[in-house]
Amino acid sequence: MHNIERLLDGFSDKKVLVLGDMIADEFIIGQPERLSREAPVIILEHQDNKILPGGGTNAANNVASLGGQVYLTGVIGDDKVGKDLINVLNDKGIITDGLIIDKQRPTSVKTRILAGGGQTVKQQIVRVDKVKKDDISTKIEDEIISYVKSIMDKMDAVILSDYGNGVFTPRIKRETIKLANTFNKVVAVDSRYELKEFKEITIATPNKEEAEVAVGFKLGSKEDVERAGWKLKEELKAKAVLITLGGEGMQIFSDKGSEHIPASNYTEVFDVTGAGDTVIGSLTLALGSGMDWIESMELSNYAAGIVVRKSGVATVSKEELLEVMKG
């Protein structure tokens, strides 16, 4: 890859719009004290409480951590969690003017309760999800589309981060993709449940399970992966499809053919949470910077290799990426 330092420095000039399902990842951390007399459960002494960006906000966070300028649009509730999430995002330099407050729905929040002593690794003991999944209203649709229209021409790329929480109505999908294509922008899609609903895009980044659901058969062999990739590319009318295969690396399908690369650093995997957001964030920045399909895949593979060595929903910095790529 030519002059990787110069390429990574160029990320700071790139503007990326992230439209998606906004999720707050809340962590409540406690020290185990004793067993309760009320029920056979541990009593935790509360130590810490933190909000981290999840869902679409994690994809945005990954772009920001690599130096990209991020514009975020989606829906949050009129509540404390929503306000806390905005504060966290603003601290990271993410532009949140496009976040629409919907008083009819709460901010989506996934609360993880972690237990552990001072010297031990904290263990997650339960997760509680507070998520409203019905479609957003026409009024909120209008506000999101209006925001997208107001800034699209200034963007280098768009990420559509779909966690199935109601933002991606047929109209939002149709109008955003059409607008991005009108301005010839990179459109990258990460959709957990409805990948086949996103047509005429630049690239989709399903993991193995998401690809299996979309094509209707198991990816048990290299031939299956090959067949699935081409089938998805055709059905999505996409310029490319990147299937992430966990420990087996990733494979891209484009007009240049298909190319597979092994996983970077898979021997040191600690936590794969949020790795898909890292892949789409770094890949989109690379494509938006003019890197080709293979270079962009290699860069996102290195980024994923770094993030899976970290605990929880994590991000990668330019410095970390430069170190492993020069390695």
C-alpha cells in the first residue's frame, strides 16, 4: 500500500454522514459484596456508571477516532440517556445537529451490568435492552431527509447503520441512497436484518450470519462464500460486497473479481463486540479517500484486528493503525 502515512493523514479532510439507529451502551459496574437474603443473587456495591456510543453512534465513533469529520443523523428520545449520549458524542468531535429528538420514543439503550473486584476482569452478568422498534413517524422522516438534503453535497461518503430499530423506513432508504448517488458519494451499508432492502449502493459489509440470512443458505465452504458474494452483489445492485468471516478473514466481490484475505491478528481475539462498526467505519473512510477495493479491505482488516483485542465496544486510532500496517 503506497504511502500509508499520507493516506491516513488525508482522513482528517474527509466528511462522512452516518445515518442510523442511535443506541446508548450503558455500563453499570459494581464490586461483588455478598449473596442477597432476598434471592440467590449477588449484591453489587455500585462503583461506576458510563455511557458509550453504540449502534450507529459506534460506527460514527470509529470514523471519528481515525480522524474523519462525522455528521450524525437519526433519532433519540427526550431523556437523560439521550442527553448523556449527545455529550459523549460532542466530546469526540462528532457533529450531532442532525439528531432528531422524538418525544414519542425513548433513546434506545442497552444496559450491561458488570461485576468484578479491583484487580480482576469485570464480567458481564446481565444485559437489559430498552428499545422501541416500530417505524419512525412521517414527521421525523421529513426532518431526517431534510437534514440529509442540506449536507449531502459536502460529504465524501455515507454510512447507513441499520440495527433494526425503526429508522430505516422504505422512504428513508430510497431517498438517502438516491440523493447520495446523485452526488456520486460512497454509500456503505451495514444492516443486521434487512440487507436485501438496500439497493444501488456502493458496498455492503455483512458478516457471515447476516450474509447467510440474506442469501438463504449456509456459508459452509469457500464455494458457498463465493456464490453468496456474487448473489448479494447482483441482488443489491451494489458495486461491491464485503463479507466478514470472523477467524477466516474477509472476502470482497467487485467488478475486479473476488479477493480473500486472512484475519489480521486473530490469535489474540479478546472481544468481537462492535468489530463490524470498525470495519464499516475504516472501510468507508478508505473508499472516500480514493483507495481501491483491495486496499480499503486490507485497511479495515487491520483495524478489526486491533479492535478485537480490546474489551467492549472499542475504536482504533490512526497511530495504532499506522503501527500495525507498517509492522
